[in-house]
Amino acid sequence: MHRIILSILGTSFLYSCTTESWYQGSQASHDAGCLQLPNAEYEDCKKENNIDYETYSRKRNEPDTPQ
């Protein structure tokens, strides 16, 4: 029984690490794209990508609210 619980916890931990790694890779890719922009647009581009993983994850899991 302990093995099953440890397996489930381990899988959950690996999934969250993988998701966070994916997000960080996506941010790095976005930042690299910002470097290609003129200086006037660079700062705005960087600001678009200034959300940490915890905030991103929380917003992603919130139910959509009608506008």
C-alpha cells in the first residue's frame, strides 16, 4: 500500500516539475523573441512575460468568468 501511495505522490511531483519546466522554457523562448524587437518594443515585450509560474498556474486553474 505504501508503494502505491509513494508512486502516486512521485508521479504528481514529476508532473508538476515537468509543467513548470515547460512554462519556464516557454518564457525563455518568449524572451529570446523579445531580443529581436527594436528597443522601443523590447520593454513591453518583456513585461508581457513577467508572470511567475505560481501565478500562471493559479490563473490557469480559475474558472472562466463571463464578461
